[in-house]
Amino acid sequence: MGSVTYAAARTGAHGAAAHAVLIALDAFVGLSSMAVGQALAPEMARTTSSREARRLRRAALTVVTGAVATGGLALLLLGEEVLGLFSSDRAVVSVAVGLLPLFVVYALGNNAVIVTAAALMGLRISGSHLAVSATGYGLLAVVAGPVAAAWGMPGLWTALAAACALILAAQTVVFGRRSSS
């Protein structure tokens, strides 16, 4: 994520500040994924069937997706007011407001990744999660600079969302294969 922050900084001070605000908001919006993930891992470790493991993951994803979608919707509706609490610079707020739809997509994907990682840890296959994350975030690190240079902050946040989607897809495949064994 350091390379993404560096790439955001290269777009200019307003882009870097907007990026920092949105990453801070992701931590707030994503509190549910941390709580659900911590509750999910031990429950997943106690599962006795692949059906039960899939049910637990699905329930956890439903809770987190609902919480993140609610927070995202609130930000989409009250964006300027909420973002104005983080910065008095109108240009920063304007950039951040413009990125809110991409932020919501990213937040949904990122928090689903967190929950799925907890499920994989509960099944004692965290090595697979590590490999998937290293690959996904490694690819993001490689493309962050060129994408930000070519398409600015919207391109960078699109790349963030795409990386989360890639990681989630790979985690889902690993989970499906390993939970049924």
C-alpha cells in the first residue's frame, strides 16, 4: 500500500490528501470486517463440514457487506459534509467527493477480503491467503505509479478496487477448494 500512497502523492498535494482521507474513512467503514473476522476465525476452526464453513463465510460476508454498504451510502449522500470534517481545503474535499463511488467499490471488496482471510485462517490455510495477497498487492504495487501517472486518482482507485476484486476472487477459489476437502 506504500506504493499506492506514493503514487497518490505524485498526482499532487490535493490528490495525496484526498487519498489519505479516504483510506482513513475505509478504516472506519471497515470496523465491522475486523470484528466479524475476529469472531469468524474461531467459529470456522470448529466447523465439521464444508457446508457449515460456506454458511459461516456467507453469513459473515452478508453482515460486513451490509455494514460497509450502509456506511458507503451515507458517504455518498453526505459526502461533502463528512469529508469537510477531515479537511477545510475545498480542493481536497472536491477530489475526495469525486472518488466516493470508487471508494465504496474498493471498501466493499477490501472488507470482503478481510472476512475471507479470517475464514481461511480459521480453516488453517493462511499460507494460501498470504500467497494470494502478496500476488494481488504485488501487481498493484507494479501498476500503481504508471496508472496514477496516466489516469490520476480515479485510475489509482480503480486499480485499488481491481486488486481487491482479484484477491477476493482468488481467495474464494482457495476457500472453495480447501473447505470441501
